[in-house]
Amino acid sequence: MLKENTEQLSTIEHPSLRHDWCSEEIMTLFCTPLNDLIFQAQSLHRRFFDPNEIQLSTLLNIKQGGCSEDCAYCPQSARYNTDVEAESLLAIDQVVAAAKQARKQGASRFCMGAAWRSPKQRDFNRVLDMVGAVKSLGLETCATLGMLTQQQAISLKEAGLDYYNHNLDTSESYYTEIISTRTYQDRLQTLEFVRNAELHVCCGGIIGMGEDIDDRVGLLMVLANMPKHPESVPINLLIRVEGTPLASGAELDEFDMVRMIAVARLLMPASYVRLSAGRSDMSDALQALCFHAGANSIFYGEKLLTTDNPQRLKDEALFQRLGLRAKH
């Protein structure tokens, strides 16, 4: 029987959770032999979660492209010449239909993403209606809308939002190599507003952008030393999209993803660690190794914002082969 679960930990944290990690400790974990690292991560994972249960989320792009930001990895930036065309905000009936389909296919969380620096009030009011409609279907709700004010975070909570996603992307020291249109502190401020509104935090980063191991250490240290760990920690593998500044570059060693998952699990044992963007480029064996290292959440479906995601039937076949099941 599991000692704890994340629902029980939502208000009172387990006494073994730490918020005082130093960079040397985290670096030591990254440098641990892979077999030992995975063993440690899997052992701790079992104290907080069912090791054969995976939380399934579906992500819908409710407003595509035309973003004024210059995130070097993002094809939705208006600054880059990519195949992504700017579109207006979806109608609420389109969002509800997609949410119903996601629920039918086994998703327990429905995430809505909009390519904004921050939402304008007219659009924001429509998003509040979407959140309420999706929540009424019995799904957990998540949104990523860019930077928020404190009042916007409160309004999302009142509308029925459960999670707000706002990734830090990388370490503070490497951040300016990737983004210049908003600061690291801007991101931390939004996360503070989200916490103040008593929303669950979904916050992680991307690897494979040219960062080094110190940057991965720095990112995870910020997350793990927050007063309360993010309830969901997405670990993304960079998807190289033609037309973006990061379209070319050295390929990441696939075991770096496994190490990132395992260290995140050890630092934040009660959080969902999501094997997020980049799964389309991962073999079944690599995904299985990531699950063994402590990943227990995925995006499920055919699209991840603007890039491909492993199709549902392929995911179901992999789960069956590994003896995994969806969290309900």
C-alpha cells in the first residue's frame, strides 16, 4: 500500500520532502552511475505512487501562432518563418468537443494552451468560460496562457481551473540565450501569483537547447527549492522546428533524458513528472526506461500544440506491453 499520494500531499507535505537542495548535491545525482540512479529514483517513486499507473493529459491549442515572444524553440512566435499560421481563439463548442473526446480516450486532465505573451481581458473572459465547461465534464483542467496578473490567477481558480502551466524552460543563467522578451523573474512572478491563488503549479523545462549539465542542475534546483514543489513537472525534449533559431544543433544523448527524469523524481518525489514533448522521437525502449526512472505522466493524443505526439493506439499498445495503466 502506498504511503502517500499527491492528493493527500496537496495541503500537507510529506516530511521527507526537501526544499534546501544545493547544486553540489544535485550534480552528484546527475553523475551517479545510471543503474544506481534509476534504482534510487524507482525506489522513492514507489513510496508516493503506484509504479504502474500513468496520468494521461490531453493538450489542445486553443489559440495558435502569432505570439510576440521570441522563445528560440517555439514555432508559434510571430518572429520566425515557420509553417504555423496564426489563428483566432477557438469557439467554446470546439473546446468542449475536444475535451469530451479526450475523456472518452482515457485522459483525466485536459490542458488548454494559447500562444500569448499574456491574455487580453476579452479573450481571457472566453477562456474562463472554457475552463468552466471542461470542468463540468469531470476532467481536471489545466491552462497555459502566458504571464498572468494576480487577479487573473484568482479568476481562473474561481472558474474551476486546477493546474496552471508556466515553464521556466532552463536555468536562470542560460535563460537569456533562449528568450529576451521576458525575464526569468517575470516567470517566477507568474508562478507566485498562481500559488497565491491556490492553483496547482505545472512547471518544468526543456533539454537539448544547447544547455550544459550545470543548467539542468540550476533548473531543477529552482523547482525543488520552491516553498511547495510543483505538483506537475514536465520534462520536454527539444523538438527542432525548421524556421526557429534552434532548428539545428547537436542531438541529445538519449540517456540525458533518463537522467533528467530520475533526478527530478529524486528531488520532487511527490510530483507528477511528465515525459512531455519529444516522445515522437523516442523509441519504445527509451520511453520505458523513462517510466522506470520515475516519469508517471504523459500527453496523450496526436498533437502537442503544433508538433506531433505519439498516436493514441501506439501509446495503448506500449502500455499493454509494459503492463502500465491509465490513472483514473
